[in-house]
Amino acid sequence: MGGRSVWVVDMRWLVANDQDGLRARLRAGLALAALALASVSQPSAAHFQLLYSPATNVNGAQDMPLMLVFWHPYSNGPVMDMGPPEALFAINRGQQIDLTGSLQPIEFQGADNAAAAYRAELPIRRAGDYVVVLKPAPFYEASEDIYIQQITKSYINQGQLPTDWDQPQGLETEILPLVKPTNVLAGSTFRGRVVSDGQPVAGATIEVELIASLPDMQANTAGPALRSEPPGGALVVLSDDHGYFSFGIPHPGTWGFAALGVGPQTSHEGKTLSQDAVIWVTAYDANY
Ligand SMILES: [Cu+2]
């Protein structure tokens, strides 16, 4: 699914079960191809670069663990191998804090497989927002013969002082939140704006997923499934003519939005690069 359309058989998907991919192919009118490939391939739908912290709103100085996993979090599907990140930093009150020194390679175990992932640590010392930014290494997606690079932001707040969340971080591409991303209520609407090189992106395809199985920060595994993926697979919204989009968040949890192929870099090592913008927001039960 998603905004990408070129598929070839990838043996890595042999063991995976992907009903959504089958539906997508059927929708695309490729019924014959689907019949031929259904048992041996899966498209790379709804990849999401996680930049997960076990807490979003905290009080007091502390070191916050982060988990970086390239995964299919709604379905607890295949985990993809991450390479060494190109950049990992946080911004608090406009000051950039380099986090690459805290990167630790780990193996993350999903339901289907284990893959290379990272842990890191965010030193929270002052009040305010910490906007965490990850620029991962481009990932080669064999099933599509393209590279994918999901430039990802997540947000942690200390002491309920709003400082940085409403500011663009000047990334090659990013989703600007129009709702405070650390404190969304389930049942309300999240709004964002997709930008690339600072300019709004009209008609962007934005996939929406919940981390249905929260990472176990001790065991580096996927925890029990709190939800399953909807029958239709990944949720998709489009940005309007000015790059804005909205999504009604149905239930609490950590929700990700991935605008596909919106970044300015379009090739890597001679192949197509899909440079995506990902943002993670935290939704609470409205009956708090
Ligand atoms: Cu995928």
C-alpha cells in the first residue's frame, strides 16, 4: 500500500502474512499477478520508523531511554534492519543536543522476526519540550527496489512548559504539528502540515499507524498486542492544497503519521529514494 507502486518478489516476505498487500494488488487490477505472487511476496506497506520513549510527559531531570526500530507497528509485522543513523539529536528551547554518542545497537524482536535496531538516551535537564529528531540511514527495500529514509520526530515534555513543539526544526522534510503532540485526547482531531524544504506539500499521502504492541524497553521485544491492525490495513489521509491534513484519533496510544516520498532527496546510490517525514504523537484517554 502506501504511495509506492513498484513491486517485485522479495523472498524475505515468504514467511510473512500480508492480507493488505493482496487487497492492494487486487484493487490495482493486478489480479493475475496477485494470484501468482500472493504466496511469495508482500509489499512493504506501512513501514514506520519508531522513535519511542516509554513516557511523554515527565516531571524532573532524568535520563529518558529511547528505542529506534524500523517496523510495522500496527500489525506487529516484519522488523527491518536499521543501519547506523545519520543523525540523532534533540532540541530543547532552541538548543540542539547531540544524542549520537548514546546510540547502542540492539536486536529488536517482533512477532515475525528480529532485526537490527538502536537504543539511545535523552538527558532531560531543563523544563520544556524536547523535540527528538532521527535521520536514519537509507534502508534498501528489496521488494520495491528503492531506498526509504524516514526522517522522524517525537516529542517529550518536562514540567508542562511548552517551548519548542510549535516550531519547525528546519529538516529537509517534516510534519509540523498544529496540535500539541504531547497531549492529544483520544476522540479529538490531530492536525499537521507537511513541508519539504520549508514549503508545504499538497496532496501528500500520509499513512497513520498506532504502536499496537508497545516495545518492552528491558527485553527489546514487542509487548502484548493492545490492538490489532484495522481490517483495511494502514490508515491513509491526504494533505490539502496547502499541505494541511487532519485525523480523528480514535483511541489512546502512540500514533505515527508518515508522509511518503515528500523529501527533496529522490535518489540514493543510483536508486529511487523515498524520503518520508514521520511524526509521533501521544493520545490519552479522554476519560483521564
Ligand atoms: Cu512495510
